[in-house]
Amino acid sequence: MEPALFIVFGAIAVGGAIMVVTRRHPMASALYLILTLFAVAGLFVLRQAHFLAAIQVIVYAGAVVVLFVFVIMLINVPEDKLPVERVTGMRFLGVVVAGLLILESALIVRRSGMAGTPAADSGSVEAVGRALFTDYLLAFELTSVLLLAAVIGAIALAKKKI
Amino acid sequence: MSGLFDLAVAVARIAIMLIFCLTFVVVLTWAERKGAAYMQDRRGPNRAKILGLTLGGIFHPLADAIKFLFKEDFIPDHVHRLFYQMAPMFALAPALMTIAVIPFGPPVTIAGKTIPLQIADLNVGILYVFAMSGLTVYGVILAGWASNSKYPLLGGLRSSAQMISYEVSLGLSIIGVVMVFRSVKLSQIVASQGELLWGIVPQWGVVVQPLGFILFLVALYAEANRTPFDLPEGESEIVAGFHTEYGSFKFSMFMMAEYFHLVVGSLLVATLFFGGWQFPYLASSGFVLPGGFSIGLPGAVVLLLRIGALFAKVVFFAWLFIWVRWTIPRFRYDQVMRLGWKVMLPLSLLNIFATGIALLLVA
């Protein structure tokens, strides 16, 4: 069951990602991005990372892409005025880098082999919470300071007078 | 054989929950019109009849459904066709998916197997509800944008900004509940609410988290786009907001999604703050009153009383939605935003802080 589901979710994720970069209309790209994020959440669930899967949907599909869509809606370029992107050197570079990434992950899998099935509750809310507030406390606190800085920066940039 | 039994149980649980919620949605549309009529001193729908029976107009939802089904499925010329057709689905599907984690009764034992009366008892529990309800905003945004005209766009903009703002308070307001009951699993939260506080008061969420309850209720009304927060479809300003350009069954899907949110919202308030299926002082053997009295009851009666308790709570909160809608006028948009960011957000942070200190003092 699990390998079959992995193939299904993996195919949806990769297919969706290809559609994101090839669609001409930005709204279509955004919707395909949601599909990809959902499929990746499904992959997380297959690896027992339930908490991560829920957070993935809440943060990325439920908030980040909403903002993308919000911007697309506000700018609202008519369909016949969408710019045609020309194929440039950067695109070829992108293909090369993507190829290198695939090669790299293949090498890692070859060297260390496939990971076994993780324990059933290794990705539960309790397990992740305990790890975050004990072993990774410093990283957690530093990240919150970084996010706070981002929030203050956003307010300072958006408002001239507070 | 055992695999077949499990499958039958899974299908039965999904069917029970879906049929209950969808039927409730249908009855709610009637209750809304009838409730509005009585509050405005008129009679409301009372003409549709079957075999000479009107039964207070209860057949009107049926007549509405038939009308929606047989109207021409008209698509205006100026819309983005694909996105326009997807929007109602985006509105309805996440709403339907949220009910999966809500327990509608205590675990029952059939043929030596313990079956939780809940479609899926996920470890992430309440987070799953937020993940799904966070997606409902796409239906509104897509409808507003794909309609490609001014009023729907304004409605979509208002709605998405409002939903994102209140989602923050909605999430933060239940952290207190999670802290007190020490779990995000809804089955665990409901089970904890069966205990008694100081041996007298049922330990319901509303007792231990009164501020959290008020914040959650207000944020829920804003998330469900209900009065006094129904700005996305403020008919006196922007016609019908994001669904101005929709007709026939697509419009009906938006309405179904809206009423489905009411049902899910009522279920969530009952589950998180009013003990879910817990009946006060009812243990699995019968009533156990604080004075030492106890009345024994057979298991089937206890089960029925518990499911009935949840049903009664849901009916009450669904009625409260209608009651508020026809009592309180709509806010202005800047008032909604100010309330969300300058009142709700600080108060919900304060609630988390106070709950933390209280838990420290108790422990």
C-alpha cells in the first residue's frame, strides 16, 4: 500500500511542480502550487510526519499561496496582456542545476541506502514539540527572533508614520 | 472477514456524519428563513405543500433545491471560465472535509471491537481542522477574481483579508484549551471534559477558558462570514459580493458551503468548549451526582443520551448563529479590521499568558 501511495503522491507533486513553471497564467500556476504542496503533505504523512504535514498545509497552502493569489488578483493583468517570457541563459542554468540536484540525491541514496520505516509516533505533535523545546531550543528561539524582525521590518516598510 | 467489518464501519461512520451534516444544512436554510420571519414579526415560508401538508413550510428547502437544479446553468461571457467553474468546488470541498476529526459519540464496543464514533482520530486533531478551514478562502478569492467584474472583486478582497486576519485569533484562542486539556486530539479533549472540577462543576472548556470561548466564538463568526461580519456579501454596498455573478446550482453550492460552516462551527464550539458528547454527571454506568447519589442506566441509554447531548448543543449553537444574524447589524469594514488586529489578537495572547500562569500555580 505504502509504495503505491508514494508513487501516486510523488507523481502528483512532480507533475504539479512542472505545471507551476510551465503555465502561462499566474493564477493557474498558483493553483498547481497548492496541488504540489498538498501532495508533499501526503508524502510527509507516509513518513509518519503528521505534525509537519498539517503545518505544511496550514502555513503554505493556507497562508503563503493565499497571499500569492491575493497579489495576482490585485494586479489583475488581462489575459491578452500577459508577457511572454523569453528563454534566456538563466533558464538553461536552471535545468543544469536541477539535474545536479537530482544527481546529488541519487548519490546520497546510493551511499546510505533507503531509510527504514520511522516509528509510528515519531512525527506526532508531542514528539516534535518535545524535540523543539529541548534539543533544538536555541534554533527555535533564534527563528522566532528572526520572524519578529521580519514582522517589524514589514510594518516599518509599509507604514511611513506609525 | 475482519477487514470487511472494518471497511463497513469506516463507510458507516462517514455516511452517518455526512448525511447528518447535509440534512442539518437543509433544515438550517429553512430555520434561518423562519427564524428571521418570527424576529421580524411575519410568518416566513409557509406555502410549499405535499399532499396538502405544509408543516410550517418545511418543504421549502426541497422546492429550493429543485428550483436550483432546473435553472439554466448560465455562465457570463466576461468570466475566466475554468476558474469560475472551480470556485464553488473550492468553497464546498474543504468545508465537507473538516468534519472528519470531530467525535460524535463515545467509543462503542461491537462484537468485541472498540469503535471510536469519529471518522478519523488523527494525532494532529484540531490542526487538521485549521488546515482544512484555511483552504475555504480560495473559494471566495477565486469566485471574486474569476467573475471578472467590480463588485465580486471587492467582495473577494474584503473576504480574504478578513478571513486571514481572524484566522490568527481563531488559532490563538484555542491554544488555552489545548494547554488545559494537554492534547490536540479532539477525542482526548472531549474525554477530559467529562471530569469534574472541585467535584461539582463539569470541567467543560467554557468553565476553564471563558475568555477563550468568547474569542473563539467571535472569530468563528468572522470566519464563517456571518453577521455582524458578513461584509464579503454586504448587499447594500456590493450587491452580493463574491457570488454576484453566480446562478443556479453554483450559487447553491456557495450557500451550502456557508451553512456547512455553521454546522461545523457549531460542532467545534460544542466539542471544544461544551464537552462534546459529554452529558453533565453522566458516567458510562449511569448518572453519578456530586452528593453521592447515583442512578444506574443501561449502556444503550447512556450512548443515546450522549449523542443526544451533542445534538442538542449543536442545535443550540446553530440557532445562536441565526439569532445573532437577525439581531445585530453589520460592522463597517475598518471596524472589523480594527477589532481583529487591535482587540482580538492582544486578548488572545493575553489569554494564553494567563492560562500559562494559572496552570503553573495549580501545578
